[in-house]
Amino acid sequence: MAPSWGRRSPAPAVGGIGRSGGGGPWAEGQKGPVRRGGGCRRLEDSRQVQLHTPRDPWLSGPLEYRPRGPPRDRGSGVPLCFHLDNAVIGALIGRAGTKIRELEDSSGSKIQIVRGASEAEVKIFGNNDTQNKAKMLIDDLVKRCGQNYPEDRTERDFGKCYSTESCRDLVKSGIGSHKSVINWASLRENKAKYEAMKWADLSPVEKNFYKESPEVSSIPKEEVEKWRKENNNIICDDLKEGEKRHIPNPVCKFEDAFKYYPDVMANIRKVGFEKPTPIQSQAWPIILQGIDLIGIAQTGTGKTLAYLMPGFIHLDSQPIPKDQRGGPGMLVLAPTRELALQVEAECSKYTYKSIKSICIYGGGDRKGQINVVTKGVDIVIATPGRLNDLQMNNFINLKSITYLANEADRMLDMGFEPQIMKILLDVRPDRQTVMTSATWPDGVRRLAKSYLKDPMIVYVGTLDLAAVNTVEQKVVIIPEEEKRAFMRYFIDTMKPKDKVLIFVGKKLTADDLSSDFSLQGIPVQSLHGNREQCDREQALDDFKKGRVRILIATDLASRGLDVQDITHVFNFDFPRNIEEYVHRVGRTGRAGRTGEAVTLVTRNDWRIASELINILERANQV
Ligand SMILES: Nc1ncnc2c1ncn2[C@@H]1O[C@H](COP(=O)(O)OP(=O)(O)OP(=O)(O)O)[C@@H](O)[C@H]1O
């Protein structure tokens, strides 16, 4: 019985023919695939056609495509075949197969298309005349699509079904000489070549400035292990493949790291620090040897200085004088404007060989930032967005960066990974990179793997989460509707010297609560991403200087903000995840001080409350 087209059918109750998930919703009256099962018949001349019609997203996967009427003269039976880029297959087939049928009718041939990963194989059945006519019609269609045959088609491709003469005819007819579609395969093959060309004329870079003092190198192994255990359970590892390198002994005095750098020692004496923090003690001997480092340490334990001090020495010790460097030598990436400004403030605390730094951040004076960068600067502390802007507009040359530092974890959960990758395209691959973080979630691990080279890693505190055990942490289970009253009670019972950072989940809540407090005559400030940059800086300044003792903030303020005398963190809304909790609580109890955190937990927060209890147990809080 002559095969007939299946009627356009509603999505069949049983799986549609060939297509995963049942027949598509064909337009009324359109011929559609015949359903298999439930009354459909396989045909001796059925053909698999893989429809990929971007306009019809439901059309994906193999469909049974049956010729109208009995198969016509198939000529020698040998198909005329060639490859097309998948991008044109949709146009060739047309909506629900209309175009391909039109081509078959016009040429009297039968056409089969099987879509592959990146291209489709087209086979034309019929005699020579019908095959050539169909081929011509397809060529016109493809040209109209603006696509061409990839010019790197070799005889292999055409010759597979063509005789050599017809392959040469095709080339003669100019088919093979068309502008090619992007040849990703050759780009991949040549990536190494392109990279080598891009970085061919790099100036030499020096990275190893460490001279281990006899006192340090003579510390017995057992003593080193004991010291690490006693100092927040420091764990070190060499992530380099193959033979592991020696992890240098920690330096317990500033002199052990910087005695050959009197300017650094002068700075440290000026700020009055007594001894290095655990992360600094272990990180400095590694970084000063030019090894990439991942530093995981609790909040408020001096990670900024851990990369800043070696950065100063690195900058000042390069063989190329800085006025010939052609751009900044050190880049620090920070996730928020406040943190970038804070790192810059920390940087400016230390004067080292007239090293100049600038903070590049959104909301800041773009023109002013461009002027300073153009005039010449040594250290750029930047948020990724504004840096990308200056980078893409060629206002800053990142090729001269040889020392890169960044606070990784917040970068990730603020979705900065694409911008970071864009920035790193222009930073030389033989740079030194230091990545710090107070938590070590999978995303940070992935990021570290993608842009550090043979790093060592120093964990200070617990491995997975650096619970802050210098902070007394309380959890209050409370109904949502009682939270405001409880917070008001907390505020009313604050002591004169208390300074509290209140975290909320939404900007709107921050505005709402701060206006409530203002109406009640309680001086507060608020900090969130919708406020103007100048207001954000004013709010932080008022809080730092004590003009207000209550700052209501979103998690914009949870990373890195270093306000010395915060006595309490009040989590009005529970954070999105435990890392966020750790960072919020880390805003108090910093640099060896103690603090208090109060966290309100409602029924809605219950799903991660158990993880929080786990943290509190590890921090000996419950
Ligand atoms: N060796 C030290 N001794 C005493 N205080 C220090 C020392 N090193 C840094 N500090 C001070 O400790 C405070 C916290 O330092 P920093 O902001 O670098 O901590 P952090 O680990 O980066 O915190 P976060 O994870 O929140 O970013 C700063 O005020 C800094 O000046």
C-alpha cells in the first residue's frame, strides 16, 4: 500500500515515532511524522531525518521522514553526498519539513539529512540529473543563508561520495573557495601558537626574594608540626603534580621574613604589630619564594597583609625599572567597592619606596581613575567590573602585571568569574598569584585550579569552614513577626561602647529598618548596593568613626570589611549559606579581639540551621 503522510497529529498518548518524548505540536494541516505504534506502519523506504530547527525547539531528535508517493527512480542508487554546517540545516529542512519537500518536488530526488555534532551529512538519492538539480537548489539556499562550505573541506569529504572529477568540479565551481566558517578545530590546534605569539616579548620577572634565616631553617621538624598544631591547626600542602616541594618553616617573628628589607620592618614597627598572625607566619616564606599560594584563614586574621608585604618587595625587586614597566606591576582584585577601598587604605598605611596605588571601582570617578592610571601607578586595587571597563577601552595595560592577589570566595558568589577570566586573558601567565579566602567551598577550589600555577595551600583553622572562634555566637529561634521587637530590645540594651553591624537579607529591609530607627530618634546608617557610592562611603565612615554605632547592611558588607571595634554582629535575617554566615560573624572579633554574634533563626531558615549548629559546635559555642 502506497505510504501516506501521517496526518498532523496531536502529541500522541504513546511515544511519538523516533522522537523522544512524543510527536511535536505540528501546525494544523502540516504533514507530520507518522506515529509508530498505535496504528502507524514502518515503511520499506523510511528515512531517519534529524530535524534541528532552532525555530521549533520541540523538534529535536531523530524523526521518521517518509517520502510522498512511492520512491522514484533512485538512479544508480549511489547517493550524492556532502556535509553542511548544522547552522543551515534548519533552513534546508524548513518548518516541519516544508522546505526539504519542496526541494524534493522541484528536483525529483529524495533527500536524507543526518545531523552530527557540528555538521550534518546530506545524501541525495536519484539519477544524476535529479541529484545535480537538487544539489544546485541546495547550494543556492545555502548561499542565501550567508553560509558557505568550510573551505578546509578536503577531497576526503567530497570524495567520500563524489568521484574525483566531480570533487574537482566542485572546487572549480568555486564551492570550496568560499569564505570559511570559523574553523574551531584549527583554532584549538593553534591556541598554543597564538599564546606563544601573544607573550613572546615579555620582560624578565624575578619572584624569589626569600633568604631563610638560620634560626628558622634550624627549627626541628617536630617543633614545626607542634607550632602549626597550636596555631589554629595550620595545615600546608603542595598542590604541584609529581614530586612535592619542601614546605618552608613558618616565621614566628617579622624579622625572620623581612630582616633584609628595612623599609618593611620600619612600616611594621610604625603600626605596632607584635608578631605575625598564623596565616602570615606560614604564607610569607612561601610567597617570598615566588610560589603561588592559596591562603585559607579565618576572617580578621591579617590575610591582606599576608599578600601586601611580599607584593611591595616583589614590585621593588624587578629587573625592569618601574618607569619602563609600561603599566602597573601588582593587581589586587576585590569583590566589593568597600573592600577595594579598605585594601587600598591598608596599602596606604605603608609607605614603601614611593610605591603608588590606586583603587579602581564602579561608582568612583572614572575619569580621575583613568588619569591616575595613565600617569603611571604601581598597584591597582580594583573591583572586576570597572577594571574590565578600563581594560576593554585600553585605558590600562595589564600585561605588565607580575603579581596578582585576590579575595576569592566573595568573587565567586557574586558571579565575578567571567570578568576575572576576561581580566586574566591580559595578565601574563608567568605571574605570581596569591588567592586568599576565609572559606574553601567547591567553587573556590575550581577557581584556584583554573588560574594558579603549581600553588601551595595553607589552611588555618578548620578545613572546610573557618568558623570564627573568637566570637561568642548565639542563636535565637524566633517567629518572623517577633524579630523587630527582639531587635529593638537588643538595641535598647546596648552598652555605650557597643558598636553593632546588623545584617539583613534585602536592600529594602535595610532601608525599612533604618528609617524606622531614624523615626525613633536612633542614629543609624545603612549600606547596600542601591545606595549612591558617596552615601555608601559616608555610611561606612560614620560607622568607623563612631558617629553612628549601628550600621544596617546587606551582605555587601559581609566580606572583608575591617572595622576595628565592632562588638556585635546581629543577623536580623539568616544568611543565604553558611559561608556567608562565617563572613558576617567575622566582622567582629578581628585581629585577636573578641566579639559577639546574635543570629535570629525562623522556621524558614531551618534547612541550614543544622549546618550552623555544626559550625557552632566546632567553634565550641554549644
Ligand atoms: N600581624 C598582625 N598583628 C595585628 N594586627 C594585624 C596583623 N596583621 C594585620 N592586622 C590587622 O588585622 C585587621 C584584619 O586584617 P585583614 O582585614 O587583613 O583580615 P582578613 O583576614 O583579610 O579578614 P577578612 O577575611 O574579613 O577579609 C586589620 O586591621 C589589620 O591591620
